[in-house]
Amino acid sequence: MLSSASTNILTVCPSLVSTIAASQSGPATGWEAKALEFFKEQLKEDVQATVPSLNDVPLHYLKPNSLVKFRCLVQDMFDPEFYMGVYETVDPSTNAKMLHCGKYRDVAECGVDFNSRNIVTAERQTFYCVPIPGENQWVKERYAGASQARQLPSTSYVPSRQKRSYEEDEDMDVQPQKQREGHSASQSPTEPSSDCKRQETEAPSSQAATSSHLDLNFPLPGEKGPSCLVKVYENWDGFKLNDTLEVYGILSVSPALSALVDEKDDLIDPTECMETAEEQRVRSPPASLVPRLHVLYAKPLSHNNPLLPCTRLEDNGAFLSSTLSEMAAVREELLSYFTHVCLGDALAAEYLILHLISTVYARRDVLPLGKFTLNLSGCPTAPPYAERLYQIIQQLVPSSHYLGMSLQNMNQLRLVPKKDYIANRLTSGTLQLSQNTSLFLDETQLEQGQLDTTGVRNVTAMGNLISWQKVDYDFNYHQMEFPCNINVLVASEGRSLLPSDCHIHLQPQVSSSHVEEYIRSVHVHPQVSSQLNKFRVYLGVARLLDYSISDDVTKSVEEDFVEMRKDDPQGVSAEDLHRLLVVARLLSLSLGHTSLSRDSWLRAKHIETLRRSRIEQHKSVNGNEP
Ligand SMILES: *[C@@H]1O[C@H](CO)[C@@H](O)[C@H](O)[C@H]1NC(C)=O
Ligand SMILES: *[C@@H]1O[C@H](CO)[C@@H](O)[C@H](O)[C@H]1NC(C)=O
Ligand SMILES: *[C@@H]1O[C@H](CO)[C@@H](O)[C@H](O)[C@H]1NC(C)=O
Ligand SMILES: *[C@@H]1O[C@H](CO)[C@@H](O)[C@H](O)[C@H]1NC(C)=O
């Protein structure tokens, strides 16, 4: 029923337009507010699954002007654009006038009367959105599998635009003629409106070939999936750069959108045009490559784990209590699995769990609280251990990225997003990741050699990410600081260029000649995916839990700390206390406890002692190390 509703909106719209006051613009009122309310109501969870997703259905299978959804990251924000919210057409043969609604579409009907007093200019905001960077395969598969859209006997899944002839395209309710995109309002009345002919001669597929060189500006190399120009009609101040969203909206892929780019030069007096050619290219990419999505409803994602309920945990009492009751048991299983993965080292496995559930939960001034960057040193290099470890983590977390810290990468990769003033866009970089992505830095790839100056700056940028959980975006004349929440794991062989919150030296219980065979035996079998799913839920829930320390426990922790300082004034710093508190927090959460108990505190102290004495041992064997 929803799909029929969605195709109706465009045809319903014009007939309703005449009932609204011509001056209406801005926030939705009247019939429109009701329509939006209807969609929001319909899009409560159960119906969401029936809406086809741009993430898993190829674009040419989706019906133009139908309702689709898109799971994405806001990569860039463009300037607001003006469009004709309401306009009037005149039929040349009968002189009949008709009012139309320009919302939720890019292309107006033929025969716009630009002198009409009924034209209402309105404003909308465009965001450039990309699929969530580093989203892992299991997440994609799970979402696609849960979608009921495929089973619907809907025309949406007939490859529509490939097969349909262009004549048929004309029958659609939106005719390609003219689009407002990127134009300022003052220019609109000057445009001629007589080139329906020219558009018809344009084959819809003709842009695909010419545009293959277009840089889609994905943060990570090798990413796939469409990027999208998401047009927002209300409350756009609520969106932030890097937000992860699921947007529901009307898909617009009119071939006329790209045709306009070539034509613009003829249409507009160049002195009136504020955009550079480069900017036009970026703002108006071919719709076959970068579809437009006119938003009806946008939902911020508080996580991207398809195994967890999409509403807040607190609102899912049954799920939460059953998960919590199993936390300790699942932890045991995960610990034994990780011990295997860590070549028999149970302590390293313990810290790996703590690391994977860590998150920045607050900031005190500039200091991010709760982050737990782990420096895992002593990783064998002969069989490449770090890569194997990454593959295992990839199976467990929703989004992750592996960065081999070779000299070449450090000297050549663009890590930090940079403003390109000519194209007027934010060129993405590897560090433009969504919140809670696991970033795996493989320092075992670092060979002897020189970092050049950009390399040094890139390493510095990485250090800032780890220490302050921020990335300074490069705006040429200044830097803009963006706070972030990225889980960084550093795998190193010996020395590390990077800071970290916690250093654990791997102690393989496997002789070096057997490491290769042993690593190969740590398979993640697809058939044990029910166990994997348990781990995925476990890690996801542990990082979403609230946590507190009661006044009593705070007091006893303080007393304890004073005692520790008495015993060893040099050895116990404020930094150590801070780390101990983070370890205690993560340890509690890993057991499903939402407040610190005396037991967990003691256990945290215990594993910290083990870890530190291991570093001491290692130092005395290997000479001076910081
Ligand atoms: C990131 O994790 C924190 C804590 O678990 C959570 O509150 C936040 O919503 C998450 N954000 C995203 C985009 O996953
Ligand atoms: C990192 O390296 C790239 C490529 O050399 C360079 O363009 C970029 O400016 C560097 N990043 C920083 C933060 O300097
Ligand atoms: C977006 O993510 C990037 C990469 O982690 C980060 O540098 C930036 O601060 C984030 N921006 C916001 C607004 O969260
Ligand atoms: C990370 O591990 C390496 C290798 O042992 C060590 O040299 C470096 O100091 C460690 N960094 C921190 C901050 O713990």
C-alpha cells in the first residue's frame, strides 16, 4: 500500500496546489504537513523493510519517482538552493493555465509561465551523501537479506530505465524539461522554456560513459555503491557533516538533469553565473551516476548494527534484559575465541575485548573520555599476522578500515579532508569516517626509510586523531576541527610512531615456526555465523550501555589510589589512575554491569598489573623502550 502512496504523491501534488495560498513557502503546512506526517507514521519500523534501498538494489532497477531509502554518511554540504515551489504552466493551444508543485522533484513541466504572479520561490538544502565508509560485508548482506522489498510483486524490479524506450519515459508524470538546480532564484525567470525537443533527442544512457571519470569523492578508496544528492526541505540545520542517516525520499533520475550541465552555458549569462565550470560539474553530476533523493523523512542512525534494534536500547526492554543476562557467558566464549586469535595470549585477548567496546562517551574540555586506543606490539610479521587479525575484527564490527602504514601510504594518502575552493566541495580523505568505525593501523608494514614532509604531517594527523579524537579538516587558509569517535587499533612489531592509550605486548604461546599453521586454523566458518552473530550483538550492546559509579565506590577508589601512591609514588601517576578507571569501566560493561563494583575494580587493577609487569619484562629483555 505504501508503494502506491509513494507514486501518488507527485500526481496528487499539483491538484492540491491550487488550494494553498500562493505565498506559502518554508516549513510544511496544511496538506503538505499532513502528507509528511503520513509518511513518518507509515515508516515506523515494520513498513521500512518494504521500501527498496539504494544500498542494495542497483539504480536501474528502481522506479523513478518512487519511494526509496538510502543508508549513508553526509560527506559534504552544499549551499542552499532555490527552486520553484509553485509555478504555473500555460497550454499554448488552449491557453489553459495550471498550477504545479515543484517540491520533491528536479524537473518542471513544459510551458512554465515565468511571468506568472503565482510563482513561489522556495529554498531547499542539498547534501552530498555516500554509503557509510568501511561498512562491512556482513552488515550489507544482513540489511539486504532483511529487506522485504525484493519479494514485492512490484514493477520496481523490472530494470526500468534500461529497457524502457525513451517515448515511454515521456509518459511519466514528470517530463524532462527544465531543472532549477544550482540556479539562484533571480535567474529563473530569464530562462527560455522552449527546448523540450532538444531533450527528447537525448538518449538516457548517453551520460554514463562520459561520466565514468567523475570522482565520487568516497572517503575510502575502492568503495562502491551510489552516492546521492540528498535534497532536504525542512529542518536542515539538524543535519551535520558526517552524520550517518537513513533517508527516505523520492528518487529522481531524470536524464534531463545531466543534460542541463552541457546546456547551462548557453542558457545563462556568464556574468550572472556565480558557479565555476568545475563547481557545476560537482553540483550537477549525471543522475544515472549520482541520483537525487528528495527527502520525506530522515532518521539519524545511532548505530549501524543490523542485529540490534534500531530504536534506543532502553525502549527495547525484552531485548536488553535477555542480552544482558547472557553477557557474561558470551564474553567467556569471545575471550576464548580471541585467545586463539591472539596466538594463545589470554591477556591480550582480554584487552582486545575492552578495546572493541570502547567509545568516546563524553568530553571534558578538549579531552575525550572513554577512548581506548590499543597498541598491540610484538605482532609476528613473517606470516603476516596483523592482516589476519584485521580480517577477524572485520567480521565482528559494523564498519572498519585497514590502513597499512607503509611509507608510501603515509607519504601519498590523503588522510584529512580538504576544501577544494575551485569546485567548492570538500574533497574527502581516509579519516572522514563515520562515528564508531574501527580503524586498524598496521605498523608492521612500516619499512626503513624517510617520511617526507606530507608524510610527517599525515602521521601527525593520525596522532591527533588518537590523542584528541579530532581531525583538523584543511580549509587552506585555516583548519577546522572536527571531533570524532574512531576506535584505533595499532598493530606494531616493535617501535611505534603513534601514541596510544594502552600498550600490550603480544606473548604468543605458539612457537614461531608454528604461527603460520596456527593462524590458518583460526578460521571463521560461515556456518558458525550464529556464534558470530552473538559476538556482534555482544560488542554492539556493550558499547551502547550506560555506566555510572556510585559515590560509595568513588570514595573507595580514591582511598585505594592514595594507598597505591603510598606504596609506589613514582610508579603511579594521574595518567595511570585515569587509565585504570577506563579499564574498570570497560571491564564492567564487558560483563554487562552498568555500574562499577568493588570486584570489577579489583579485577581491573589485577589485569593492569599483569600488563605492566609484562612491559617491564619486555623492556629489560629488549633494552630501553619508552
Ligand atoms: C557511536 O557509539 C556511541 C556509543 O556507543 C553511540 O551513542 C552513538 O550513537 C554511535 N554513533 C553511531 C553513528 O554509530
Ligand atoms: C598527507 O599526504 C597527502 C599526500 O601527499 C597530502 O596531500 C596531505 O596534505 C597530507 N596530509 C596532511 C595532513 O598534511
Ligand atoms: C566526521 O568524521 C571524521 C573522521 O573521523 C572526523 O574527523 C570528523 O570530526 C567527523 N565530523 C563530525 C562532525 O563528527
Ligand atoms: C607502542 O608499542 C611500541 C612497541 O613496543 C612502543 O615502542 C611504543 O612506545 C608504544 N606506544 C605507546 C604509547 O604505548
